[in-house]
Amino acid sequence: MWWKAEKYIPDGIVISDQLHEEVMSDLEMPFCSYPWDCMNLMLYGMRKAELITLTAGTGIGKTTLVKKIASKKNFKISISYTTRKPRLKEKNGRDYFFVSQKEFKKLIKNRKFLEYAKVFNNYYGSLKNSVINKLEKGENVIFDIDWQGTKQIKKKKLKYKIITIFIVPPSKKELF
């Protein structure tokens, strides 16, 4: 993991500035240079009914971080649909909703997703109604999604505030 929970920063994230220019120029999303400020905003200064996307590459630890954040405050995790096979200890409906490619493509066709993306030959997506229902109840919704999904959400004309946090590794060397 590139973030070290509570070892360096009390709220648990270390974000690298080294890849900022390269990564962020492609994504067109704000970069959190001071992660403790982002976390303090999320954990202590949020109003109700806000949408937060936590975005990072595969294996960086975003799922672990999202679960940690959700356990501390009033955040509801958006549980994604996916066409990939469950990993050890993953449960349908808790970690993901595991569906067939045929079922996923039907949901796409019927415009049921707020966002979706194909990552490593598998689809991932968040159901629009599920997210909007939580927001309308005044709940904050936090996403653990790929940059493609974050980009789609940012383009939507939602009436809710969207906070985007992108976590990058300390260096390119750490990626390989």
C-alpha cells in the first residue's frame, strides 16, 4: 500500500506530488496536495448529501481507505456492479454486485448506471438510482472507483457537491 494508515498523518493518507503533472493533466481533476486537509474536510467538515470519489490505480489501497473513512463518519459506500469473478472473502452485495457480462450490458443499454468503465476486460459501474436515493436521504456517498468513472460523474449535472480525491504512488518506481 502506498498510503500508510496513521503512520505519517493521523487521518491516514500519504499522497505523492511527484506524478501530479503527468497524471492530472490527463484527468482534468483537482489534485489533493495536502491529504490531511482533504481528509479533515471529509471527516469533519462535510455537510449532508455530498458525493466523494476516491480514485487511484489498481492495488493502491483505495478500497481499504474507503472502508476506513466509512467506518468513522456518516458515509455510505457506493457498491459497484462488476463482471469480474469474486476474490477470496468477497461477498455479493457487500463488496460488489457480481453479474454476468450480458446482465451488465443490459444495464448499460437501459441507462441504469451513473458511471461505468471497462477495466482489465471487466466492467465496473455504479447504479444511478442507488446513489441518488442515498443522496436524497441526506447521506454522503463515497465511491471507490477508477478514473474513468470519476470523469463521468464529474461531467454529470448533479445537484450535489462532488469532491474528488486522486491518490498517486510516491514514484513511478513504486508502480513497477
